[in-house]
Amino acid sequence: MTTKSAPATSEPLKDLEEEPPSCPVSKHAQEDEEPPGSNLASFDIASFARIPRGTWNDWKWQFRNRITSIDQLARFIPLSDKEKLRLKLVTERYPLSITPYYLSLINPSDPHDPIKKQAVPSFREIALSSMGFEDPLEERKHSVVPGLVHRYPDRLVMVLTDICPMLCRHCTRKREWHDGGWVRSDEEIEAMLNYIRKTKAVRDVIISGGDPLTLSTDRLEGVIARLRQIEHVEIIRIGTRFPVVLPQRIDGELCAMLSKYGPIWLNTHFNHYREITLEAAAACDRLVRAGIVVNNQSVLLRGVNDTVKTQLKLCQGLLKIKVRPYYLFQCDEVQGTEHLRTPVRVGIKIIEGMRGHTSGLAIPTFVVDLPGGGGKIPLQPNYVLSQTEDELVARNYEGKIFTFHNPVLPAPAKLNRQNESAPRQTSYQLAFSL
């Protein structure tokens, strides 16, 4: 029997231009949480074409065959002996993990490939490691029980695991890589749920990691089902990069499960338009058809997506696959990521360059997550030149100046002192007196 090879679908969409370590699972995890490890044979990226399509599209096969060592990586990407030695030093502190699928998107002959920058270690991760913080957002400080980060009044984050299919080199939780792979125990999860049950102000719960989709569908459903039983929890969000780095995980079983517990919002993480492949588009389509709203949260990365052209192609491409560009994050001050960070002004200039040249739907909000647990703040170009109570002077995306006159508000109605009651007001007056 002949089989079709995989890379026929591992290409960017036609209308776009041409980018956890193998770690033990916690003793608390079920046996099927993380497939057992088995390494690929020695061949280059082009040899992925020999892998049968059924095997290639099996997300557990992809997970088992992650590239987790520099020696493995050197079979696919040319590395000198010096580079291998230096990168092995990096992985002693910051491990390596790349799925075969995501590796197939890399151009191995391009040293500046934007996909490669996100997945392949750089010696600068340790050379510049004195810069930044292990936990810049102070998540540990805001953890009310282990794994539950409560920073905003009405929402919180459940960190269920530190296992990911790929270890992104810009990861905010890079500090967790030191501890190997773990999954929260049932007792830990129940402690999180008990806190949520008692905290009536919480209406929005974000399930995160690591990547929570590394859990089995049954185990993930166990958490979601119990959350949905809490009356004051209105929205459940899932933060995952699986649609980008291992879209085969977004299968019918997962989508059917999620569809039972809406409203569920899924925030994913495309950083470059070359990540928008046919497989990724199909994964997002399955989610949307299951009633899951899909948003994208990019991170602004030096040499990856730090130009107006790249962001336009990325965000317009996302809309084509039914994904809303939601946030563009300034890269956090995380140790081991300084070489990927850009000045804040770069992000502001990108938003300014996009405004007026594409639909507002395609323009994300540029945000900085303030260190010390200060929370997210939006940063936008300054279009307002001056303002008074009467008027606003502003410039548009072309640099032209316009004056906008503010309406005059009616004076509040006075009480009828004789009758000690207020006179009847029109709906217009009432609206402005509130």
C-alpha cells in the first residue's frame, strides 16, 4: 500500500509569502498524559516527506518524536562543532523541544529564519542571562494556592502543567524549565477549584501552562466540567500554542469536548505569517465550527515580526483563517530573552504603520505587561495633539490635522422646590444627568 507524504500540507497558505524537553511526567499524571519518548532516525528536514501521512498527522507521534537535544537538532539543521558545543551549554540551563511539524517550517539554510529564532536555542540566552528577571510579572507572589495566579479582581489563571510541545525561546515562564515536566495533581487542582468557588468576584478563568492541551482530553474535560459547575464563572479561556506548533492536536474529539462547555475562548500564539499553514488553518476552523472563539496573542520579537510588513501579513492572514488578532505583547523582561526583545517604540511605530492601511479588525492592541505584577497597559500612537473642553485637535494616519468639536452638555435639571420633586425630564436630559 502506498502512502502520501506529509509535507504536501506543511507549506504556508498559497496567498501568503514564504519560520518541553523530553521530560518525565509527574507521578500524579495519568499514563496517557504525555506519550512516551522515541527518537527520529537520522535524516534532514527534507526526509519528512518519507513519513506516512497517517503517522505525520498523529499528534502523539509528533509529541513522542520532539527534538530535544542538540545532537538530534544537528541532523536537521547545519551546526558547526563550535555551535553545537555552545548550544549544549545553553540547553543545560534552558532545554530544547521542537515538534517535527514545527521543525519542518524552518528554512535550515537561513541563519536568520524567523521560525528558527523562536524554536532553536541561541548562545545569547546565557550570554545575556544577567538581564531581566526570572519572574518579571511576579506570578509567584500573586499565587493564592499553588498554580493559581490571581492578579485582577474578576479573573485568574490556572497553571495546570509546565509541559509544552515546543519550548519557545521567548517564553515568559522560562523559569519553569529548570524543574522538568510536571502536571498538577488532583489534590492541587481541587484546591484551585475550591478557591474559585469561594471567590465570587471571579467570572473569568484562564487555563494555562506550559500548555494545557498536553493533558489528555479526558483529564482536561475533568477540569473544565468542574469549572462550568461554578455559577459565577461565566467565561473559560484556554491559552495554548498547539494550533501553531502542533495543530494535529486540535482533533474532533477535543473540539467535541470543548463544544459542551461554552462559552470557551481560545487564545493562541501565531508570531509570523509563515506559521499560518494549511494544518494550522484547519485546526482553527475546527475550533470555530465547534463554537470556540479563537484570538491571537503575538509577542513582538526582534528579527521575527518587528516590521509593519510582517505584522500586516500576519494579522491579515489570521483574519483569513477566522482568528482575531487580539494582543501584540511587548516581550517581557525574562532572563534568557534579551536578544529577542525590541524597544517599546518599535511596537508603537508598527501599530501606527498599520492604522489606516488595513481593517481595524486586523490591528491588535499593543500592550506591555508591567513588571512587578502591575498588569497590562495598552500603548498606542499619539493621535491627539491638544484638547480642551470645547474641541480636540488630532492627526490622522496620513499626518493631516483635524479639529473635532465637542458637544455642549445640557445643564442638569433643577429640583422643583415648591413641590419638592423633580420636573419631568426628556430622555436626552435624563441620559446626561446620570
